[in-house]
Amino acid sequence: MSVSIVQKYNVPGPRYTSYPTVPYWEEEKFHLDDWKRTLLQSFKESNATEGISLYIHLPFCESLCTFCGCNKRITKRHEVEDPYIAAVIKEWKLYCDLFPRKPIIKEIHLGGGTPTFFSPENLEYLIKGIFQYATKAEEHEFSFEGHPNNTTKQHLQKLYDLGFRRVSFGVQDYSPKVQEAIHRIQPFHNVAKVTFWAKEIGYTSIGHDLIFGLPFQTLADVKDTIDKTKSLQPDRLAFYSYAHVPWIKGNGQRGFKDEDLPKDDEKRMLYEEGKKQLAQNGYHEIGMDHFALENDSMFTSFKEGKLHRNFMGYTASKTQLMIGLGVSSISDSWYSFAQNEKTIEDYYTHLADNQLPIFRGHVLTPEDLIIRRHILNLMCQFTTSWKDKALDFPELPSVLASLEEMQEDGFLTIQDDTITVTEKGKPFVRNICMAFDLRLIRKAPETKLFSMTI
């Protein structure tokens, strides 16, 4: 791949876990009543047929990883666990009081922060508290993020007994120099131990999260990390581009200098080498930045055209309604988005007043819903179509015209009423989606909002 192509398309752009993206939400038009109305509409349409999803944000970490862009609270004081879990359960009860009947939960994902900061007993208390007011779907998928340094066998066994079958471990990179730069000292032995425990207990989908483009990371580092990873045979992998957004996350991403990061062509080479090694070891590319073995549910979902993407990332099954619980969590009714307060103190204050802790949101317009569908199609299946006239829109001709250069560069094909992303174009799917992003096109950012696409 030529340097000119990489430089040409390496621009700031969204990761499209939603459309519209958060900076383009019309917050001034949003009211809590809008969220409740669309919440109930979506619940009535989908609860009985597909159930709902829960994302539960557990924000505490004992130390700061300087690559991390998540909402977190650094503390070693574990007495914070009890009041936080009580608050999450209270928030969930406020939702359940709105529903006309018991919700059926199809998916739960525990994210963070560090979910395994919490004791196994407290995680059990949390999940049992959730199911005081809900029932479990027959074909459910419960997952959590585990930190290899503090995930115990008791964590894994307790969550397995509660119905969890998928776990992802944050690995990032095995190079000691890289680990020191990102403040995440994590020996291979720790990752191997928790991976083998999970296999022994019976988890059916074990994932590792890797990152390319980290400070001081070299081609040899990526090769070594993937060699070590393949020896453990996780069922799925996330191989993310490091999102360097220190202007958003403050000093948390200032543990190294900008010049310590691999740039443009060098960074893309790390991805291409990693992707090649993964393919040689039986991992299939799924959507953007994800890879899976053929036995994994994500591979099956991709092949069957059922892969879905939301604020949790890629999921093997779709639910129309996703509720985010906990500080900073984002909920999605399909018709609107709502985000919780970002500080724990503000989150607690709302709940003390028996109010949902929401501070902003967006109600999707009819145009938003059409564009959202096209972007979801491209992100999940690498293709989209407007054969169904309900997916046509007035600006489509100009969108297609803007994609002609990418077609000439071999990233996609446009035939009749269908766009298909080529193998060469898959690493540039964010750029392709940006051509559909009418809100971004109409109002280009005046400040830095997004990470680079490559």
C-alpha cells in the first residue's frame, strides 16, 4: 500500500458505534420525556420477540492505563463497590417501573473501567439484583471484560454460574517497553492463566483485545504479540487502532510524547502484518477491527448477516433496545439515544431524587434512521443497498459521487443500487461511512473531535 494512499485517507473520523455520532446530537431539542416515550415504544415492539440488552458500566480501576479513553475512576478503595452496585440496581428498578411488563434480557455486557475490580460476591449481588425485576431469554449472551492481572478463578466461576459464557481480556501488547509507556504491566503468564481457567470452566467464547499504533510499538512487537496470542487460541480477537485523543481525555493519554507513536504508513504496516498473521492462523475478519475463529458465534453471525453494532461494539445478535446502566452509559431505543451523567457524584444525586440519571440525548429524525441503516450495513456486512426505496434519500446521488474516488482507488464497487466494500477497502470502512454522514458533511468540526481513521 503506497504512502500516498495512507496519507490521503488518514483523516479524523468517527468509529460509528452510533449514528448520529455523539458530537452531532441535538441536545437542545432533547427532553427526558422523549427518551421515555421512545423507550416504551421500542420495548413494546421488541421485548417479546427479541428481548433487550443491558450494558453495565463499572468505572473503577486501581491504576491508570495511559492508552485508555474510557470513563473511569482510579481508586484502591474497594468500599466504593457496595454503594455503586446499589445505585445501578436502583437505576434498573426505575426503568422496570416504567415498563408495562417484565423485561426479557437477551444480552448483558459488563464493561469499564475494570469489572473485575469488583469482588465475585458483589458481581453476583449485581446480577441477581438485575434479575429481581427481569427474566432471562432462553438464548442469552452474557459477557464481561476481565483484567488479566486481577481476574481470579472465582470471578470466572461465579459469572459462569450466573450464565456468562463470553469473556474478553485486555492484552494490548506484550512488549515490556510498550507496557511501561502505557502503564499496563501485564506478563504473558497472567493472560495465559486466565485464558486457560476460562477454557477449563467452560466459557464458549474467549476474546483478547489487542491494539496497534501504541507508543514505541514495532513490527517485531506486533508479530511477537500475535505469536503469543495464537498459542492461547482465543475464539475471537479485537485488533484495534489506538485512538489518540488526549484533547478529550486530558492527561490520561499524555504518558508519552506524540512522536513516540507510529505514524501513517508505519502504523498501517503494523495492522497489515497483524491481519496477515491472524488469517494464517484461521481467524476471519469480521466487521471492522475484529477477527474470529469459525467456531465463534461472531463468525456465524457475520456469515448469516446478523452481526450488529452499537455502543458496546459488535454483537453477535441484535436487540432493538439497549439500556445503559451506570455512570456515563449510553442507552439506545433505536429511535433515540440517552447518556447518563459522567461523574459518579452527579449520577448518585439523580438517583437519590428517584430520577433517571440522564443528562443529554438525541431523538433520531427520519433521515437519521435511513443513514443509520446504511452505516450499520457497511460496518457490519461491508455492503449496503437502496433496492428498498425506504432506504433512498435525496442526497444519495451526491454521496455516490463522493465515493467515486474511493471506487477508483479500489476500495469499493458501486453497481446499480448496491455498494460493496472490497478486501482492499475494509481498512477504510470508516472513510466510506463518512461519505454517508450527512451531519458531518453539513457541519465539519471546528475543533478536534475524532481519532484518525488509520
